Amino acid sequence: MYQGSKLPRGDSPVSVIGAGIAGAWQALLFAQAGHCVTLHERSDQAMMLSTSHWAGGMLAPYCEAEASEPVISRLGLRALDLWRQELPDTPFNGSLVVAHSRDRTDFERFARLTSGHQRLDASALAELEPSLEGRFRDALFFAGEGHVEPRRVLPKLHERIVAAGGTIKFNSELRASDRDGIEGIVIDCRGLCARDEQPELRGVKGELILIETSEVQLARPVRLIHPRWPLYVIPREDNLFMLGATSIEAEDTGVSVRSALELLGAAYAVHPAFAEARIVEFGSGLRPAFPDNLPRIAIDENRFAVNGLYRHGFLLAPALAELTLAYVQHGRIDNEVMQCA
């Protein structure tokens, strides 16, 4: 990092566009730092138009190291501290990685490419997750990881923004021409909607299924090794489980039959009792990604564009907000993430 020129602080108003996970963290940290913050969101409080509404909410920097650049783990580990600091009730029960015999080679590769895990034998796995007794011969336990439920945690973040003195305006969609007339700092967190200014963005579809059953109890996400993409079962409140997530280079918002079969098959592979679960919801979201799949904070004087969080929105958002605030307050630049005009 190096020091650049500082922007006005404290008395400088801040407009954040997009109240999804990226924008919510930007608004929260700037409001807590004493700025007059207004958070604009094009949808209503249900946030149905936000990619965050369809996210898994995994906070897994160690697991993500298997297929991501080191910067993802670096920022992700810092973000875990911010989650603990701002929302102390965030579940940090760790995460599990398991595989069936046909995928042992990929399982061992995953173990080699990641750190922060402990290998559990079948009895230790059963002690940690009794529902998985007899299901797998071993597992990787990443004790330092966590997870959040996006549809519950976003309202909590919005409440904290208001408590810190910020204002949230739902059903407030700003266009590029509108932003040119806004005084102070503008932070654009619109995801794919920002292609009017960042045309290199693309959408990567992530499909999910929500199911309900009381026959299986899990305290942490279980990731099942799959030859095409990571498939995981994430416990949520009220006997719900989220099955996710595909990673498809397409920009429609439907769920394909193939993806549904693979997601449901993954759940059945984790525990056969999931076969009797009730399907509550199918859905998909479009993750905003740059060609290199890495996040970016683009800086043009007092205009910031925070985008390209790809599959790591809930993991990276706190750390990216901290970087933006550090630039405004101290002129500090993270060369791996920030680009100045």
C-alpha cells in the first residue's frame, strides 16, 4: 500500500448506490466514521432485485483458496474480523468438506491447496455432526470459517446504518446522469447495473434451492467435492437448508433441470433423509464479475465504483469497505484492488 492524496472526511456527504452486501458495508463503515451517509436502493426493503438476496452467505476464506487468487484469502481473513466486530452473533462454527470415494483425488487436491483445516476421521466427524455418522470416511474441518443468512443479515446491517446516523432510501434508482450532480463522495455498488460505466462486467449465474426438513440437523455448511463446481448444504433457521451453488456463464435467471438435479443430488449424497425434504424455493442470482474474477475499487477523484465481487460478496464486502474508507481518510491505496483514474 502507499499513501495518496486524502479526500475530505467527516463533513463530506457520502452517497452509496446499491443496498446489497457491498453497499451496505460501505454505508455502515462510512456512517460510523462520521460521514453523512445516504444509501440508495432501487428495490424495496425485501431486496428481491439484489444479487445478495440469492447468495449463500458463506464466510470461507480458507476453502476459497482452492480456486481463487491469494488476494481473496487475504481480504477474506480480514473480513472475518469485521464480521465478528460488527455482528458478534455471526455463526463461526467452521465448515466441513467431504467427498465420496469416486471423488477422492479431487478431495486430496482440495486438502493440498488449502490451509486452516483439520482432517477428521469418521468417528470425529460423527462427534462434530451426529447426522453425518457413517456417511463419510473422513472430512476436512475448517474451524475458523463462518456463514450468515443473507436475508436475515442484510436487514441487520441496514438497521446498524440507521443507528449510526445514515439514511436509507428504498425505491431510489440513480442513473449515471444523476450521480454527476451529487455533491460529496459517491460509491457505486450497483453490481451488473453498473455496466453503463463498466462494460467489462459480466454476469455469472448462481442457482440455489431452499428445502425444509427436520430429519437432518447440521451446525455448519457442508461442502461436497464435485468435479464441476463446489456444491454445499448450508443450514438456516427453522429447519431450512440452502443447496448451492452452480457457477454458470449465463445471464438468464432461471434454474435448469440439470442444475436442480445436481443440487438435489448433492443434498441426497450428504444425507439420504434430504430425499424426503420439502422444496420451498428455486432461485438464481447473477454475480457481477470482471474478466479476471477479482474485485475492484475504481477511483476517479471523489467517485468510487466497488464491483466484481463474483462468488465472494459476503466474504469480501467488509474488507473492501474498509479499504475505501482508508483511502478517503488517509489516502491509503491497496494496489491489488484499487485502480485510480
